[in-house]
Amino acid sequence: MVAVDNLSLQLYTVRHKLEEDFDATLARIAEIGYTKVEPFGLVNLAPQLAEALPKYGLSAPSTHAGLLREDSGPIFEAAQQLGIGTVIDPFVEPARWQSADDIKATAEALNKAAAEGAEHGIAVGYHNHHFELESVIDGVHGLEILVAHLSDEVILEVDTYWAAVGGADVPALLGRLGDRVKALHVKDGDGTLDNKAQVAVGDGTIAVQDILAAAPTALRVVELDDFSGEIFDAVEGSFRYLTGQDFA
């Protein structure tokens, strides 16, 4: 069972709802029971988030932002404004995971970003997709090669679904990565690249409980990249499953 105060929702999950009615969407998230969210598009959405988060009793301990592709200054300033303690880069293109040298270069860029973030009191992290695990060099997953070159200050947010799709034994991977993993993306589905096949956590084929047990203190962040039904049904279903309400 996940404590509510260790549970968050990646707002990309409800991006279409946010476009329709930003305020009502945050209200619905809070009504379901979430107290934390993970924004995306931080710089653009910061003014709306600054108004809506306190209004609905929500906080954002982490956010996604393209630190390695954008000017980091405004990102860190927006994070400070919103009380966000960790900025996570969510994507380095697949072509950059095919050689150890390219992976080392990504690590160096993250280390530099982490040094800049530290000046603002903000931690920096990286979030994987499937290709960082699918890439295996000399028997080692690309993501683990990255970790070997990261400074201690850089954290990981492991997307557990995409790690599984990429071919990793996710509980074993989390065990090897250890305390560097400060957050998990928790999602479920049929274990394929089909985003539309993702479902509420607990309704798919992913060994969610084994994964959570392998990183007991990491923040649990619910995310669906896409969904074929009403997205709030999956958002609420995930909350109920993870907090144990489905078993009450």
C-alpha cells in the first residue's frame, strides 16, 4: 500500500484535460485524493500552476523539463517559484544511447546541469524510456552505463513500465541502482510500445507490487502516456489500487 503523501501524478497524463479546463482538472485531481503532481512544460505553465496548486492543496515535489535542450535558467527559476525541489530531464534521443561515448557525454551534461541546479537549491535527475534499457553495450544496459558516469548529486526517476518494455528485470535493476532512485513512474499495460494499451495501475501485466517493493522509499508517480477510455477513470483507478482502497 502506498501512502498518499508518497504518491504523485504526472500531469502529462491529463494534458488534454488541462487544455480544456486547467483549473477544473487540478480540482478533480485533488478530489480523487492526490496531494502531489509532477508538471511538464514547466516554464509555460508556471503562472497557472502558481495559482492552482495552492488553491487545491497540491504541491509539486518534482517536474519534467528539457534541461539538456533548453535554457536552464528559466526552468530553475520557475521551479523555485513553485517550490519544486527536483527537475528531471525526461528525454535524450535514442540515437544518443548507442555508444558508451555518447552515453558518457549525456552523463557529463547532466552533471553540469546538476551543478547549476545546486546553485538554486534544486536537484537534477533523469527519466528513462525503453531505449535506454534496450541498448546493451558489453552486457550492460545503457541506463546503467549512464549511472556509472553520473555525479552523486544526479538522481534517477525510473519509468518502470518503459524499463520493462526495454527488456530489464525491473526489480533487479532497481536493486542495482539503489538509493539513486528517488522516484518511480508507475504505470501499467500490456508491456508493449502501444501507448493506447496502457491501463490503470493494477489492471495490466506489469509486476507492480514487486517493483514497488524494490524501491520502498521512492516517490510513486502515476503516469499514463495515453489511454483508450476516460482518462480520469484510469487516474482514479490507479489511486485506489496503489492506496489500497480497492482492497478495503
